[in-house]
Amino acid sequence: MNNMINKRIWNSQKSKRKQKLEQAKLKGFEKQVAHLRTIELLETVIACGDKVCQEGNNQKQADFLSKALSQCNPEVLNELHILQSVLALPSHLDVFEKGIASKVDFSFAGPQSLRLAQLVQQQKISIGSIHTYLELYGRYFIDLTPNVCLITAHSADAEGNLYTGANTEDTPAIVEATAFKSGIVIAQVNELVDKVPRVDIPSDWVDFFIVSPKHNYIEPLFTRDPAQITEVQILMAMMVIKGIYAPYQIQRLNHGIGFDTAAIELLLPTFADELNLKGKICTNWALNPHPTLIPAIESGFVESVHSFGSEVGMEEYIRNRSDIFFTGADGSMRSNRALSQTAGLYACDLFIGSTLQIDMQGNSSTATVDRIAGFGGAPNMGSDPHGRRHSSYAYHKAGKEAVDGQVIKGRKLVVQLVETYREHMHPVFVEELDAWQLQDKMGSDFPPIMIYGEDVTHIVTEEGIANLLLCRSEEEREQAIRGVAGYTPVGMQRDQEKVAELRRRGIIQRPEDLGIDPSKATRDLLAAQSIKDLVKWSEGMYSPPSRFRNW
Amino acid sequence: MNNMINKRIWNSQKSKRKQKLEQAKLKGFEKQVAHLRTIELLETVIACGDKVCQEGNNQKQADFLSKALSQCNPEVLNELHILQSVLALPSHLDVFEKGIASKVDFSFAGPQSLRLAQLVQQQKISIGSIHTYLELYGRYFIDLTPNVCLITAHSADAEGNLYTGANTEDTPAIVEATAFKSGIVIAQVNELVDKVPRVDIPSDWVDFFIVSPKHNYIEPLFTRDPAQITEVQILMAMMVIKGIYAPYQIQRLNHGIGFDTAAIELLLPTFADELNLKGKICTNWALNPHPTLIPAIESGFVESVHSFGSEVGMEEYIRNRSDIFFTGADGSMRSNRALSQTAGLYACDLFIGSTLQIDMQGNSSTATVDRIAGFGGAPNMGSDPHGRRHSSYAYHKAGKEAVDGQVIKGRKLVVQLVETYREHMHPVFVEELDAWQLQDKMGSDFPPIMIYGEDVTHIVTEEGIANLLLCRSEEEREQAIRGVAGYTPVGMQRDQEKVAELRRRGIIQRPEDLGIDPSKATRDLLAAQSIKDLVKWSEGMYSPPSRFRNW
């Protein structure tokens, strides 16, 4: 029994928070802060060594706050530990170069991946870990709880109630972890309004807000111009629809970003409709509002879409399609990356995406040796969730294909959709992933593999579909992969007889095995051939960003 | 190109919602509804065939609304599809018996599992699927989106801002899915106040609220009286601490409910402290505020706890331990089941729990043939998340143990902690799970297995620890399981030589192999031996429910 007088202080986090807020008050800061005093505020309420969560989303960025943080005095503020989904802006790395922050835990660094690798080599930044999104949010509640978060919203009222607008994205998860563990929540907003259209973040979760001199940056990350879709991509999309979506009756799904999956979306109203698949496939989505999904929505293929974030230009269209999208009483979209990733993990039957390299075990990676790009949401969506317990036609069928005996569980379909060669004639199929070299460079425990071979069920190339579920040995899997690897060196080294056998068994399917004539794979099949066509399909409600307008 | 005039209505859900709200207005309903008019309200704003999400949580219950729903007129309201985490109260099944609802999708039906099975046999209820919690929430955003939700909160202000109090639990996930897809949100609250202590649900997400004549029901589900912990449980807890937590340096973890894991919690300040493990194990938790964790917290073992829900009687203690628990600015706990399950899945290195049956492949189940109990959170927490990409000592070590060659990923530790015989001398270890018979009865695609053998890494019984990671074949796994199955029939059929070999290889460890003397496993080792001791440890701040007070 504990008989000592207990001298431990149990509310030190609350005390620290209180001290910071008192300091701010002494300096005359109120809840609304003038943008010119942002650096001073940050230097007051952030302490050296604090965990600071910056809202670097997939799309919207707390760019004003991030820039202000990077302009703080490193003699005042240093050794910060940055927590951030996406390292997207130069300022996200400036804080390391300037010695304000020293460590980062993140998910994705696409636009900054080259510079990140350089900073690691210069030992100016220490990487804690690289995560998939949902995993990083999970850690916010366990061992990476922010002391301060810098978020962004569209508008605030005088009390500090926040309206995020359509790009709610990470905001609720970040704020919840911070506000309820005695942290400090600072928001930049585009405008101050009398009444917010809806409350996305209640004012009592927010400590300070700043009307930023410029609107926050949002990247139209999911807009793909149909004009750039090639006939090879159309052929592969036909195979996916006829060879995977139809036989597995895929209704609930997620598409990765890219022209390959955009081609599938644009074939639904044409090729898939001719196959009489409307209402039978692609009804319920975890997906950002891809403009290329508009024709499928208008054609009646789609019942619902829940989104991680929104997409610039889709606002009016979404508002007028509330049966499809999640919207608030005000009519604008409500997205939520944490919940949509949860839905993508557990409620979807299929994930399909592209990659840069695939090895002979089916492991895939987007890592290249001089860049540290990270993962985003792919490892989460592209993994078989062993916790899942509900069945579906697709899940059950895939589960049965994977075993010879009694079926105790199903399988999520995880499809990798790639051309055998990518740009600059780099073969996608390789004996060894570059990820192994990157692991050495980074000194990490594991190679940065995007999707593990054991979770991949199908690989689709211009040469055909390999169904890895039906393989009964490592050797068969390897030959199934080589059998669709085309004229890449590893494809050329296939065992012709074994590949022929796999084809007879339906493990490899060529276009002709699916009744698909490659000569029919023309751009005429696309429901929209340009951004302008998408605008037409939307009855003028889709308003693409200017960089996508060429008319 | 789509040249037809598009006649589809795209905002039918919003229109339906509007009509319902107008009907309610015509009948004189305002946002705050008198409790005597609840049935009338429900009959007005729920339509036949609607998906209705009832807040049946693990702990708190929207019991007043559930009862009212069960008293509606089945000629007015029928064919409802109920979505609900936990079927806990008689009224949750009354709606089916009375013909108001016909279908259910749920997670757990512990207290109602026998009656549920009977109603299924009588064809009065059709089960969609049985889910793990996070999976069910995921589906709320994909294909099981509620038209109406019936939730519960502690208090509301006049505008309808809701304060859930410590048991926030499922509320945010349910309301978000409903409010942002044109559904109707109805809340019962315990009291109307001038100002809520904090806003958990903003008023503009809420359509109606009712001050219930009685406070909502909350079950103290996680309170275990130390007086009931046996010496066998203490022995097993010693083995877990010394044989698993110490060598794997388990810092981030989740414990299931039960006396077995309560014993571990109560050995931290004594046995684990003597082993010099303070600060090295059990620092960061995804866990409800178990009273049996108080001594470990007071002894300085614990750094943080994020909770799915709260626990009756722990309010004051939590308020005074804000460095440990997640609390709001008002001082009370903020729980969140969706986010804590996410943390348990992706940020924890270990899940440990008990079960009723384990087969020779390591599959475990709590299903018995005449009950349909469901799963709760175990399949989610007790599965290896293939999406995880961050490493830790435990995750890396487990990953290395599982393979002979190159390590490409880690492994979550999933431990099953059981005595070889449970009550009424039922052997836990069996050749075939009862789950297979239940599958036949239910006509489901898969047997209701709680945790799949492929995810289980260790089985701990009074006879020892079996480390399944180190097994190199199905046969070795089977013998490792038999080798700790004691005097059960399957344990008796072990291959003695093989078991001896497994022990030499460290795959099976007996207490003596771990340097544990079973005669030392006495109740003296427990940091608290009664509920009263827990109150003392808490300096009087833990206030147990009356049924746990015997002094």
C-alpha cells in the first residue's frame, strides 16, 4: 500500500497551458489575433521541445501559420517536434533548416521529398517514423499528442466557432487530440463572419484565431484531365471492369489518384453500361470528389461518396448532388479524412491504385533512392483488414479463392494497376525494390514498401490480369507476376510453360480471354474526353481551376 | 455525351428531411421536445424502412429514446433497419418482437445474446452482419448511413449544444454520419442548462432534444473487484509481465476486460516494479479508465490513457489526473470510441484479452451455440494491422521472430490469456470451435471467430507461454498450443517429445523457465486487494458504484 505522501504533480500539462495563456494575455492577446502579431503569438505559446501539429493536409494547408512558424527566432523557439500529415510547402521544411524544429513524424512528403532526403543527409532533420494517415492520427492519442496545433478553417465567428468548409480533412482529429490533452489550438481563417454556415469546430475547442491576409492554399490534387488518358490506360480499365469489378460485383470501393483509375471512372457510363453493370458495381465510394466521376454519377452508377477532403471547383456540383455526397445543412460538403480512411479500410471491398515498382513477391513501392516520399493513405486502404467481420459477395468470393479448404474469413481486393514500363522506360517490375537501398540510407527498421505482396490480390498491366489469390505457392505467384510483366527484363524471364498453365487455370487472363478486343480500346470509349466535357456533364456546375481550362 | 434531359432528383434525401421537419413543425414541435411527446415525434420524423441508428453504446444507453421507439405503433412505423453498436437493453429487442424493426446491423449483444438467438430462430429479426466497432462506424459512411439517429448526452443548452460528459463514446461518429447525409438527429439529455461545460456536439448538428425524465443508463462495465482475483490469475499475470511485457518492452497497449488483465494492472506497482520495469513498460494506453489501473498510475507507471468511454465513479479521479487522461477545458474526460479504436489498432504494440475457446490453429471465439454475442472491439484491436508502417522495439522484435529471412515488416503482439479450464470445467482448448455450429445456425458466410489464429502471437495459460511467432510450421504451432493446454483433452494429446523440443527452443516457456516460482503467486502481490484499497490509492477520489461497496 502506498503510504508515502504523493508529491507528484498531476496536472502539469494544464498548468503549462495556463501559464502560456496567461503570458499571451499579459502581452494583450485576445482570442482573435491580428495577423501581424502571429510570430509573437507563436513565440509566446509554443515552448522549446513542444510537439507541434501543423495542418499540412493532403489538400488544404495552414500555410500562413506555417510560414509564421518558419519565421520565428530559433534562439527563442527550437527543438520542436513537428507532427504533420503532409509536408507540402517549402515552409514545412524551412523550420528544420532554420533550426526551429529538429524532428518530424509524418505521412507523405510528395512535393518536398527530394529536399527532405537532403535535410536528412545533412542531419538537419530527424525522422521519427513515416506513417499511413490513419496510423498517424491514432498516435496523436497515444504517444504523439500535440502540445500545440496550427490549423486552418474557412471562416470564424467572433467567438471562434470554425467553419472548415468542404475541406474539413484532418482538422477534427488534430483538434480533438490537442484540445482535450491541455494543448493549445491556433487557427488561421480566411474570413471573419457574423455567423458561420455551420460549426465544424466548436469555439470552446479553439484558443486563438487569426484572419490570414491571404486565403489558405488548397491543391486540386484529384483533378485529372481526360485529354491525357491513353489508349493503353483505356485497355487496362476495360480489363479491370470486365475482369474484376464484374465477376466480384465490386460495389464499395476506393480509387487511388491517377489517370489509370480516372480511365475506369470514365468507362462506367459507356463500356460498363453496355455490359449492363449499372447498379451492380461501383455504387458506394470512399473517394475525394474526383471530377472524372461526374459522368458516372450523372449516369446513375453512383449511390454515395464519402470524402477525405474536397476538390477545388466541385463545390457547386456537390451542393446540387446531396443525395450522393455528404453535405451539411448549409449545403456544402463535410469531409473527414480520419473517418473516410476508416471507411476505406473496413467498409470497402476493393482498393485499386498504381505504383512505381513491383517485385517478384508482389511488394510494391513508390520509393526512389533520392526521395523520401512517404505513404499517404495507400497502406491503410491497400491492406487486408483482419479485424473485418462482415461479409459481402466480393469479400467472400476472394476469401474462397485464397484457400482450398474451409473458409474462415474473406479477403479485401487490393489491385495494382500499372503499365509494365513507366516514364523514361523504367520497368515497373523489378527483382529488387529501390526501397531496400532507401532503407539503408534512412537507417529504418523496414524498407518503405507501399503495399505488401501478401495483401495484393490482383496485378493488372496492358498484358493482362494476374489473380494472385488463386496461386498456391510462392513459385506460382512469382510466375503469375512475371506473366503480366510484359517486355521488362523480369517479364522476359518467365517460365513460358508455367505461364501457359496459369493462363489455362484462369490465374492469368489476357484481354482476349476476357472477350476484350484491344483494338476497341480507343478514346471514343471515354464518357468525357476533356475537362470541358466534364463541365458539360455537370450541367455547368463543375468549375475547374484556371490551370485546367484551355478554352 | 449525355444529351437526355436529366430527370433524376438529386436532393431527395434533403427533401425527405425537410418534409419530416415540416410535419413536425405543423404538429407544434420545436427543437426542445417535451418528453411526453417523444413517441409522437418519433412517429413523425421516422419513416417506414428508415435506417435508425440507436445509441446503444458499450456503456451509456439512449434508453429513454429506445424505450419510446419500442412503444411506437407498428402500424405506423415498421420495417426499420436498426444500426447499433451494442444491443444491451430489453427495449433494443422489443422493437423487433413488436414488428417495428425487422433488420439489425450491430457489433455486440452480450446481455441480449440469448434472446437475440431466439428471435433469429423465430424469424422476427434478420441480422445484416456482426461487426467490430470501428468497422460498423466505417459502414455508416459507405452503405449503412442512418436516416435518423437516437443519441444521448448529459446536458443541452437552449440552442441544443450538447455536452456528452465523460462518456462521449460513439456519439461523434453517429452524429457525423447522420447530420451530414440529410438525416435527423434526436438527443435525449439528462438536463437542460444555461451553458454546457463544453460543446461536444454543436447545436447545428442536432434537430431535436428531449430532457429525459430519468438520467440515461450507464453500465460500469470495466470495474473489477480485486477481491475476486485468484492466485492462478496472479501467476499468469507474472508470466505476462516477465515473459512478454519485459522482453518486448511493451509500452503502448490495450487490455481487454477481465480479472486476468486486472491482475496484470495490479502487479505493476509490485512485481513489475521489483523487476525495475517502471518507465520501461505500460506507459501509454488505449483503455477505458479501469479502476484497477489506479495503483499503477499512482506509482508512476503510466504516462497517458486515451479512452473509448469512461467508467462510473472515476470522474473525480480523472479530473485530478489530467496529465494522464484526455480531459476538456472543463476538467471532465473526453472519450471517443472511434478514435480510441483507431489508436488501439494502429498505435498500440500489444493487445491482450481472454476468450472462451481456442482451437489448434489458434483461432479463438466467445461464441456458444445458443447465443449470438458478437464481437465488440476485440477483432479490431486483436488483429495485426498490415497498414502500419512505424516501428517500435516490440513491433520490430516480433516481426523478426516471425521470419527467418529479411524482415519487411513488424508484427503486433496479440496475446490470448486463458486458464485451460473455464467455469463448469469447460475446456478452453478444443479441436473444433462451437463457432462452426453457430455459423450453420446463422447461415453466415464465416464462423464467428473473435481473433484469427494467424494474428495470435502468444497464448498464456497457467501452464506457461506459447510463442507462436517462433513456430515454423502448422504442426509446430499446434504442438505449441497443445503444450500449454494443460489437462484438457487436447492438451493431453500433445506430442511429448515435440513439446520438450519446443521448450528447449524457448517457444514454450514454463514458469520456472522464466524464473517464476508458482508458490510466490499469492494475493499479497496485488497492489490492491479490494475496491476499498483502490479508493485509498486514489486518495478518496475514486467513488465506486454502490454495488461494489461492501464496507
